[in-house]
Amino acid sequence: MNIPPKSRTKPKQNRRNLTAILVLLLNTGLMWFGFFMLIPLLAVHITNDLLLGAGMAGLVLAIRQFVQQGLGPFAGPIADWVGYSKMMMLGNLVRALGFAWIAVATEPIGLILGGVVAALGGACFEASGKASLAYYSKGYNRESVFSLSITVGNVGMALGPLVGSLLLKFNFIVVGMVSGGIYVLCFLLILIFVPEVEKTGKAENRAKPGNIFGKLGLVWSNRPFVVVNALLIGYYFLYVQINICLPLMAVELTGTEDSVSLIFAINSGMAILLQFFSVKLISKWLKPISIIGIGIAFSTVGLFAIAFVSNYFLLILCVAVYAFGRLLVDPMAFTLTSRYATEDTLASFFGFSSLALAFGGMAGNLLGGWLYDTGKGIGFPVLCWMVFGAVGGVVTIGVVVFKFWEERRIAAVKVALTNDILTPTSSLENN
């Protein structure tokens, strides 16, 4: 797919950047493939094979999610300091080790420790990977690049559960080992094809360890960015249900674990077919924050409607609505982050933004599994879907309020500037 550059660059540099972009896109697809080969089956494996219950499955997933995203604000500045490619390579090797550990674990402590190791790897490559893609896509249409990245990732998301289900016919250990091997392949691709980025700023300042986390203060002082990520906590509460409540609901309705793969195929298939073009089209008329609000509303309706589902076909329809919301929100969240950041703070901003997924993901995994079990236990199985609807409704309203508040704030800044009052403008002005 052709993404025309916005400005001319030197031919050699342009070839290097394009090669890096293509390899990073391939790596995204491979990492999502490896991740979704294992994680969707993990909840079912813990619940049905190890007989540890949906609550324990939620706990393992929540700890992994929280550790990975919670370390993002620290891993990001370190990546800005030591280099994006180095952090990505380290992260892929550590993730491979973590998934292999999960594969052989049979007790809660082993599953949790394996999840923590896998999370450490993810913390290393997540912010650095997004920052590297943002850096090399400079001069290109970043909205298109990020949208294409997520589209490629969704190809991996669609294929991962299918391959994982096939490998599961051997045993879960095979699934984990093959999944870990994918990350070793990603390590090799980065080593060979993605050079370290050229940093801006004085080298002596960048080399001081004390300056690494000073960038977090710059991130925190950008209050509109902080507010956006606070709202996204609620979105990620809904986002992670594809890893726990949706697979459990699919198995409940069909009685077979094979039905889980179709849930992910629908979610990914829609993103593959619609995301790039939908985002490109809608972006012509709406700002990213508006698109995020619309996407959250769709995901909320999709999950809430499952409360009234009585068969697998209706569940698939609800998943389609939910998936359409996700395909709108994800690239816009990345685009907003890259617009707020400067060239030498990309990983710091992406790392900080991972806190939204840390808190929202942990709450979603913990409460999702608990609400699912509790609802069945008290004879009110729609409990979790009702809660998801309420959370999503509050977040959607919050996004609308923020949008109007930010527009008024920017208008006030413009008036101040016209009166020669030097007030800093928000990076959300064009958002």
C-alpha cells in the first residue's frame, strides 16, 4: 500500500526510512501474531485445562497487562536515552522467554511469574517500537502509517488464534514455544534492518542518566494529553474484554474452544478491510478526539448488547459493532500522542500513554473475569455486560465534554496571542 511522503528527503535516507517502516510494520504483524496465538487461549487454558477458574485467568492477564503498561513511563525515557532499536531487541528476547515460561507453568505462581517476564519484554519494545515508527515516518502521513500498522497487526491477530487452535491439538506447551519463537524472529529482523535513530540535542546532555526521567515532567505538564489518557483508561477497560469475557462467552454459547478463533477473526477482519480507508476518510472531516469519542461509543454499544444475546450468531454481530469502535480509536490515540511529543521525547510520551492501558487493562481483566463469574453465581449472567455499558457511557460523555472544553481553551489562547500575550498553544489545536 502506497503512502506518499509529504516532503522530499534525500534518496538514500528515504530508502533507509522506507525499509525501516516496512520492517517495523512486518514486526507489528508478527508480534501480534505471536501474542494472539497464545493469550486468547490462555484464559481458556487456565479455566478449563488447569481448572483454576476465570478469576485466576483474569488475575494472570491483569498482572501481565499492568506490569507491561505500568513500566511504560519508565521504559519510554530509557528508550529515548539508549536507543529505540536496542530496546526493541531486548524486549523481544525477554518476551520470548516469558511466553515459554507460561507454556510450561501449571501453578498460579508459575503463570504469574511467566506473565511478569513477558510483560517486562513488552514494556521494552512497546513504546520504543511506536516511537521508532513515528520517527521513521517523519515526512509521511503518520495517520496512514499508524493506521496501516494496526491493520497489519490485525492480520496477525486474525491468524494467531487460528494457528494457536491448531497447535493446541498437540498441547499448550507447543503453542507457547512457537509463540515465543516468533519474537526471536522479530529480534533478528530489527537487528538486521532497523538502524538506530539519530538523536537530537546535545550528546553530553543525553548521556547523563539523571536526564532520563526528567522528560516525564514535560509529559506530565501537558495537561490536555494527561486528560486524554485518563479518559482512555475507561476505553481500555472495554478493550481488554476481547481477551477474557468475549472468549468465555463464545465457549459458553458453543461449548467448544474453536469458537474463540472466529471472535478474533471478525475483530481483525474488519480492521484489515476497513481501518485504513475508514480512518483516512473520516479524518478529512473530524478531528482525532472526535473520532475517538465515536469509536468508544460503538465499542460500548457492542459490549452492552451482548446482555441480550442468546446465540453465537448474535454474539458475532455484537463483536462486529465492538470491533468497528476499536478500529477507529486505536490509530487516533497513537496519532494524538505523536502530535503532542517532540522528536526527542517520542518514547517518553508513548510510554506515559501506556498507563491508560495499564490501569484500564488491569481493571478490565480483574473485574471482567470476576464480574463474569459473579454474575453466573448470583443468577444474573448479564452483570458484566451491563457494567461495560455503564463504563463506556461515562467515558463517551467525558470525551464530548473534554472536546468542548479544549476548543474553548484553544480559542482563548488564540485571543491572547492576538493581543501579544505569549501563552503556549496546545498541540491539540489541529486535533
